[in-house]
Amino acid sequence: MRYRSRMASAAIIAEPEGDDALMARIVRRDASAFRSVIDGHAATLHRIAWRMTGDAAEAEDVAQETLLRLWQHAARWQAGGTGVAAWLHRVAVNLCLDRLRKKRFASDQEAPERVDESPAAPETIDEERRRARVVAAIGALPDRQRAAIVLTYYEDQPNALAAEAMEMNIKAFESLLLRARGALARALDGERGGAA
């Protein structure tokens, strides 16, 4: 019995800090708590922004601005909500949508860490053409449909979390995602039909 009790308390100690406790520390301006949010979420925010805007500099700006807003508005945090990840994703998507109203482009390429100087091999040309067609088709989608595709397929978010990030109920999000998939399929089928 004592062994189980010790194991249970060890498990409690080993559990990661919950979002509400983490945010309470950030409200008190605990830099190490904020650093743990950055370490846990900055890469995902950068990927979302890169795939939505197609611009590495914009993606970096969106990720930084999203994290800055968390720091600035920490006192507004409401305990028991959907969590830090959903809040950050929602802010990042909204920042991207704002920027996309000014610029129309999307990319499914990995966010660059450095310029790849190796020459393209002939066997990758078809893959690059296919990728370019997909990028163009995603870029032609309305902004909110593009966001639904990025969150669901590129970031592997469950529909409920993606819906929360886009401030939609699950049924409306699933309807939006269905329209986006249909538009992509039609665009890609139309290109194949035109290329034949």
C-alpha cells in the first residue's frame, strides 16, 4: 500500500505543469514559464505561419507576435479553457489571415533553416511539379479554407482543436474543411485533365 502511495505521488510530481498553473506563473512575469511556452510552441507556430503565408520572414514575425501577445495579455487568461496551444494557434491563424488579406501565397515546403545549395536531381522534378500544383491550388483557396487545410493536414490537428483555433464550432469547421477538400480536388483534377 505504501509503495502504491509513493508511486502515485511520484507520478503527480512527474506530471507536466498544467496550462492554468503555467499561465499563473506568466502573469507573475516568470521568465522560465514563458521560456517553456516558447520551447514548446514556437516551432509549431512558425510552421503554421510558414504554410499559411509562404514567407519565412513573415512566419518568424507571426510566431514572435503570437508569443508576445501571450506575454502581454497573460492577465486575461481564463482558467479551465481549451489550453495554451489552442489559444496560440488561434492567434497565429488570425494574424496570418490578416496578412493574407494583403498577400496571396501559400507553401507546403518545409520552413527553411538554411538555403539548400545542392542541385536538384532529375528524379525530383516530377515531385516538385506536383508540389507546385498543390501549393498553387492551396494558394487559390479562400483564406479560411486554406487555414483549415494547414491546421488539419499539415499540422495534424484534430478537427476540434483546429475549429477552436479558427473560433468555429465543430460542425461549421467540418463543413469548411469539406468545401476546401472539394475545391482542392477539383483544382487538381482540372489540371490533370488540362495536362492530358
